[in-house]
Amino acid sequence: MIAQRDQLNAVGGHADERSVAGTDQRSIPEATVARLAIYLRALVGMGKVGVATVSSGSLATAAGVNSAKLRKDLSYLGSYGIRGVGYDVSLLTDQIHKTLGLHQNRAVALIGLGHLGRALAGYAGFASRGFRISAIVDADPAIVGTRVRGLPVQHVDDLDAIVRTENIAIAVLTVPAGVAQEVCDRLVVAGVTSILNFAPTVLAVPAHVDVRKVDLAAELQILSFHDNRKSARADCEPARSGSSTMAVGP
């Protein structure tokens, strides 16, 4: 495997000499970053079953993209592929891990312990993907002080101290829309610069703060549109198949 990795790094035209640290992450398009997370999930799965190398076609299929797009995305990192051999799964996994900053085991604060918040608090997949929920926060006196997954539920009024003490890198908001902006403002003041927002509202933040919005209802509405379109198409097909052309005489 070591010899293969040396070969992967040495082949001209297929390997980028830039190290991870030398990669200008600011030049990577947002859409590519989103697909890198999908590639990583596929690669991790392959690694678990002992796959050592993977072709661009196989990885693209596993990720649901075409091969050309995958190769273009990986070129932003420095492609490690060899024609006729493919990509070293372990090496590429490590590359994407570092590019996405997942080697740092980032601390996450979960704000809001409703049904969705509790579900996220219990999700075991965060730890395996480079994140750990280090703080759970709510405003309900009946909840504050209880423990969830071994963590004490802390009060939202203590956000400044929580962010500082736990070295919070990312906050996940699962609060009602009516209080989301207020909580967001507190997080920004506390120094949080990355927020995953599940609240059904658009947050106003300074330019240095990154917000990703997850709107489950909107996603369902999009699926409803596609389902409605497929239904309309299916309704038209019998009429088309049953139609016939009649010759009209003079």
C-alpha cells in the first residue's frame, strides 16, 4: 500500500504536487464542497468493506454524479488518480477529511431541545464524521439542568460562557422561528461563525458568519412538485397511446 501511494503521488499528469495545507480552499466552489461531503461518505463506506482503490466511474456512481464532474471536483484538491488504476481510497478519504476540516473533531452546540433537537442529540453519526456535540442549550426551566446523552442541558443565557468554555466551532439551531434571530445574534456576539439553521426563517448575519439553512418542509414541497409532475405525465400517456390517426378522404 505504501509503494502504491508513492506511485500515486509520483505519476505526472495525474497527481497534484500541492499538499492539503497548500490547497487554496477559498477557490473551491460551494457546490463542489457539498459534493465532497458526499464523496467522503461513499469513500468511508468503501473503506469499511476493504476496498483499496476505486475508479472515478465507480465513485461517481456511488455519489450520484457523472465522472467528469467528480474529476473536476477532485482537481481542486489535487487528483490522486492513475489512469487504469483509480484512486487510493484511504488517501483520498484523508485528503477530503483535511480539506473539510474534519480532522479537528469540531465541537458543536445544539440550541433547542424540542423533538428535532432531541433526535439530533441522539444521532450517533456526528461522532464518526468529525463532530461532537459538546453543549446542549435550551430556555425551558423544566429542561435546563436535566441530562441528555450524558450532557447537562444549559441555559441559553449562558451562551457566552458555553461557547468560550467548550470552544464551540459550530452551532445547530432547532429553535422556533420567532426566537431564531435573537438566539443567532447571541451566538454571533459569543464568537460563533458557523451556524446550521433548522428554524423555518432566514437569519440575518454579518459577512464573516456562515449559515446553512435546512428547511425540511421546503424539501418536501420540492418532492411534491416532482411527484405531481410525474403523475400528470402518467395521466397523459394512456391518452397518447390510445390515440390514432384517421385518414380523411377528399
